[in-house]
Amino acid sequence: MFKKYISKLDTIIVWAQSILTGKQFIFLSSVLVGISAAFAVIILKSFAHWVFSFATYINGILKLSFINSILPIAGLLLTVFVIKKVLGGSIEKGTSQILYAVAKKASIIPEKQMYAHIITSSLTVGLGGSAGLESPIVVTGAAFGSNYAQKYKLSYKDRTLLIGCGVSAGIGAAFNAPIAGVLFAIEFLLVDVSISAFTPIMISAATGAIVSAITLDETVLLNFKQQEVFKYHNIPFYVLLGVLTGFISVYYTRNFQRTEHFFHRLKLTPYKKALFGASLLAVLIFIFPKLFGEGYESIKILAESHPEEILENTLFESFKSNRWVLLAFVAATMMIKVFATAITLGSGGNGGNFAPSLFVGSYLGFVFSKLINFTGLSHLPVSNFTMVGMAGILSGLFHAPLTAIFLIAEITGGYSLMVPLMIVASISFAISKQFEKHSMDVKNLAQKGHVFTNNKDTNVLSTLNIHSIIQTDYFTLTPDENLEHLVDLISHSNQVIFAVVDKENHMLGVVHFNNIREIIFNNYRVKYTLVKEIMATPNEVIYPFNTMETVMDKFERSKMAFLPVIKDEKYYGFISKSVALEAYRAKLKSMTIE
């Protein structure tokens, strides 16, 4: 029955494609991709919320703190089982795979990514793994966009645009925040698009948000109704919070990667690694139960008027009336969250860092404002600082300040916090950028040599294949011959530069036509001058493993129009600067979304 409906829908879409213009079909496609991403959100969020509610209910009846520790163990083991038995033994995690697909794989995302993350992240996070669902949601939405474009044979530009639509719809639906969805797609993926490209992205984000808002219960989504009036005399404290969130973002990034690398180096089978990691996670959740799952419920508790409720069903419940114990508990939970998330993902679970960043930010804002209030320096609005702290960590981790500002503005139901959001997000971003050149996800690509940044020139260069522009059919010279052979080569070819090589093809130097004009028009000097007397050592040489960005840097430093390529310590060919620039222009044109 389901296949029958899919077949009918496919027929309708094919018919629509035949009668609509290209732009009109993209508008229709953005709606369909938005609906698909929204349903992924509905499945993931509903399952995670149901499991959390069930665990909380059982724990409230039995008063057994270890109940919440058992579920993550089952979740991680089930995730590994599904990956090995259903998904072919591997799954690409994290939003960095979207960037890599756009930059290196012509925006082709494997079909299994449309369902792989829904299954695995629902098991991991739904059963209490200390991670977020937004990254799997974003990857799933991007996969819908890519595979939809492939099915209907759309161009690379349109595939990339529909990937952006899936990303924006995923964030828009997950938070009922369409503006944040659009901005995340732009800041994270489509770093340079024309104004006209905004329309389908906005349509998709709005569609995702509408479907999610209609279908999901309000309690499932992260939203706040209460907030206090912003007062300008609190600006110095917001500045200080921005500084703190910047440094905590660096702390988060570095400790997350250290922990993840630790698990990567473990010589254990996937099941043993999952069991080891889940056991560590179980201990952490036993001591700090709020590390269970996404943690959005505890964020709401901190932002409301009864934060002491966060100690309920914990080992510290008897200290609910002690404000310093509460503050210490929240601070410790905040600092440990990064390790809980890294253990969850490093040991085999699937999820992301979006929700954990909001978790850490809210806890930091709460601790900071409460501490200031306890010391009597000022009386800060705790709920405001709790919410603004989320923007600081999100901006610092993902280097996406606009997304952070508008996401928190939208989920708080208004824009009265816009000024403090701008202050905290921008300062956090500046500090994080100073210590971490790349955002958290992009850093993984950079470490593998696949640089993707907000610099469009760097992005375009990173997509070019150096081997495609190496010219290997150049004539060569030997050092002990006279210039008669060189003159003959120049007169019968368009070649203006020649490599001088020995019998083993090791490069000894180069000869450029412009440097020997006076000699080759003198018959006597041509006959009695040897090549080795006029050859020059090149200022720079290129190796096949060099990136295109490195190649262009070498052209800039040498001021040369041609540079030799050395492979396995032997002469291999030349790269022409004009050919490299032409390849860059062609790639730039193909990547520009209009």
C-alpha cells in the first residue's frame, strides 16, 4: 500500500516537472523536502520524548536512580547492532559529511542516509545517550534533498540548493524556528548564495516548522514563555558571559575530540567498545541524571522559577534547599556534559553536539547569574542569562553567531533579548575563532585534509583535483646538449618552458624561452652554448599531494607562470597558472547558486 502511494506521488512529481519551469519546480521541491525533513523530526523527537517520559515515570515510582543508567547501555549496544547488521557495518556521523559531499562528491549523499540516522540516533539518544538529535536530523534532511534531486535528474547547483533546503527544514522543524533554519543553512553550508536562492530555502524552513508545529506537542520542542525585561545596566555582565562562553566553547571542542580520539584508538570490537563506553556513561548518569538524553527538560527547569527541582531523583535530593549545593551540582553537570557526549558518540552511538551545546550554555548562564546574585554584586535575571548562555556556546562551537542569535530569539517567543544575544554570541565567536580556526565539525574535515571554511576561494580550491591540471606532455632537455635542439622544439611547438633532466629523469633545472631570447637568435651562441649553462633552479616546485590552495600560494610567491611538478623525486610535468585559474573559474561558476 505504501509503495502504491509513493508511486502515485512520483507520477505527480514527474508530471509537475514536465509542465513547470525550472524555478517553479525548485519551489515545489523545497516544499516536499521540507515535509520529508519535518517527518524525520517528528519520528525522532517523539520517540526520544516518549522514552524519557517513560524512564522518568518509572524512576518516580520505584525511586531507583540506576533505571536511567541501564537504558543508555541498551541504546548503545542496539545502535552498534543495527550499524553492523542492517547498515553494512559503517555509518558516516556528523554534519561534516554534508560539507564533504557538497565539496568533493558533487552533492551526492548516499540513499541510506535518509533512514540510517533516524534509526540509530533514535536508539542512542532516545534510550538516554547523552547527545542531540539535531545533527542526525540535519543529515537526514540533507540526504532527502540530495536523493530527491538525483531522482529527478537535477543539476549540481539544484542538488546543493535542495541539500540546503533539507538542512534549513530540519532545524526549522526541530525548534519551530524557521529563521534560524535558514541562517544555519547559509552559515553552515551555502556560504555564498544569491538573494534569489533564499526563497526555496525559506519555503523549506517554513514548511518544516509548520508541519512540526501542527504535529508535535509543544512540550516536545524546546521553547520558553517566561523572560524578564532586558536592562542596559546588565551589559557588562553579558560581556563577561560572552567571554566565559567563548572559553568554555574551546574547552568543549578540545575535550570532546580528546575523548573521541581515545575511543577511536581502543583496540576493541564494536560491541566491547560500546559496552565499555556505555558503562562509563551509566556511572556518569547515575551521579548526574540530567546527562540522560538531550537534556532539554532540565534546561526548561533552570530557566523557570524552581531550579531546585533539578535535584529531584538524584543522590543530592536531600540538599534541595541548599543553594550552594544546587549551584555546584549544576556546574559539575555542565563541565562533565562534554565527556558524556563524547563517550556516547565515541563508543559507537549516533547523535550530535547541537543539543549538548545548548545544554552547556544554559547551565553556564544559570551558574554565572546565580553566582553574581549570591555574591551581591548585582541582581541579574537568571532566566535571561540561562537562555542567552545557550547562544554563546552554540556560536562558539559551530562558528554560527547569526544562527545562535535568531534561534534563541525564536524559541523564547520574541526579540526582547536581541541586544544581549548579539553581545554574547559575537564575543564567544571571536574568542573561539582565536583559539580554534575551524568550527567543531569543520575541524574534523581540516584534520583529514579536506578544508571547508567560510572563505569561498578556499572552498572552491579545495574541490579542484590537482592531477586534472598537470600537463605531462612537455618536451624535456638534457644538460649536455647544445641549444640547437631547444630552438627546434620552440619552432615546432607552443611550449615556452622546458625541464632539464638527467638519464633517470631527475630534474636539474628549467629553461624558459623569455630568459634566452637574445641567445637563440645568435647562431654562434646556439651552437656552442650548453643547456646546463643557461638553466635555472625553479623558485618553487609542486608535488602531487599538494592542495590547490598550496599550489596557488606557490604561484603567488614565485611570480612564475609555470611551475614544475615532482613525483617520486622525479620530473613529472608542469602546471600552468592560467590553466589553474581557468579551472578555478569554471568550478566557481558551477558552484554558484543563483
